[in-house]
Amino acid sequence: MAADYACKAIDPSAPDGPKIDVIFPGELTLRYFKYSPVRYMHLITAKYVLEHTERIFFGVREFNDGGWCYTARPDEWHIRENVVAPFPKEMVFAVYLNPNLRVYEFRAERAAKDDAACPEDWQNRYRGMTWKSTS
Amino acid sequence: MEKHFLDEQMEGTPTFQSEPWYNRFGDCVIFQIADEAFVAERIDELLSVYHSVNDGRTIGFQIKGVLAIIKKFGLDGLSIKSETDANELKSISIAALLLAAYEEGPRTLGRRRAYASVMECPVDRRSIPTEELQLV
């Protein structure tokens, strides 16, 4: 069993405060390592997003309380095993956290036309944006 | 690209596996038929479809809120029993989960097409044992 991995990220409840530990569950990362090599490499992209966050959204699920979505636009990512390519300009990479701050999903999504750092339709699918970068 | 931050704790040879599995950290079922980068299209509150970034074809999906679906429709309405042992634990049918998720939203052409596209994905494992459904 792989160990959990803690990554320092902005505290979604107190963005101006000290950074907190967001956890990549060992059970999840091991599964991706063993059975989904490209998604295993996308864990690097997910870690980049947590460390270089551009937007944070809250209220990501209707049927599960809480949860967060962190987004950013990395420079590159794996498109196949051992093949790295520039990250598409029209996309944004989203990392989803459950209320216990465990990463459970990470993926590319189409970017919103009004804000390229947001997933499309962000105004309707999340309860709101809790933080945005100023740089 | 940088060395993977988890490589030191991983052992063995990775082999892509195409079968649906329950992600208990997100209460969702995830399925991919190809090991390549995808862009996720959020269809509705319960379904996201994965499209290959290489050619746009559907290569997987995510069914969200699985325990909520089970709570609403009941285990009996979504499960199948083993044909070999009547006392064996039940499994949740992936097709039944998708149909239940479809019933939760408006009957639009876009949703119907999206649900049809994921139901056409070739699935080797068509159900998930209920014992695997533990939310974290």
C-alpha cells in the first residue's frame, strides 16, 4: 500500500491564511500507477495545480455536501505514455477535493469563454468561486 | 518533464486496466477504455464523459453521487445477484446506475446522446460488488 502524500495548498476556508495539507490518497495514487499510466503522470499536473492555483470553487456536488475544485493552466502534460505535449490553450486543469481535503479527481476541462482559468459553465455547476489569483 | 514525485514509493510494472471501479474518495464510478489524455465534458450533475484529446472519441466516463443514487433507487433496484451463489453479496450494475442517473435530469437530446455514448463503451466488468462501496 502506497502512503498518502501531502501537498501544501491554499486553505479554501481561509485563503489568506497559512497553507494547508491537501492529501493524495495512497490507495488512489497506487491504483493509477498500477492500472492507468497516463493518469498516474497527470498526478504531476494535479500537484502543479495545487501549488500554482488560479481559481478555487466551492460546492462541487449537489448530492454530496462540501468539496472544492482547484484550477490552473499548466504549460505541458502527458497525452500518452512517455509523450509530453503543450497543455491546450482552450482547456483548464481541474483538481477536485472532497470535504476531507482528499484529492479524488483531476482532469482537463474546457475553459470558460469569460475566464480562461475557469471550467466552462462554472457559474452554474459550482455554488461559487471562493478565491482567484491576482497575478 | 520532471521526475514523478511518487516514483520512490511505487513498485511493479504498470499495466493499463480497462474496467469500471468505485472511487470511494469521491463517491463515483470511473471507467476508461484507453490510456490517453482526455478532456472531461460535464453532462449533468451525475455524469461526466471523457473524450480523447487526440481524436475526440469517447474513452470513458465518471458517474457521480453513487451512494445518493443507491439511496434513492434502493439497492434492489440497481443490483444483480450472482448466478452461481444465491447467498453471495450483490453487485451494483453499471448499466442500472447509468439509467438511474439519466432519470434524474431533463430528457434532452444532448443528455440522451451522451448517456448512449457511454453505454456503448465496451465494458468487461459490468458490475461492482457492493462491498467495495465505502465512502471516505
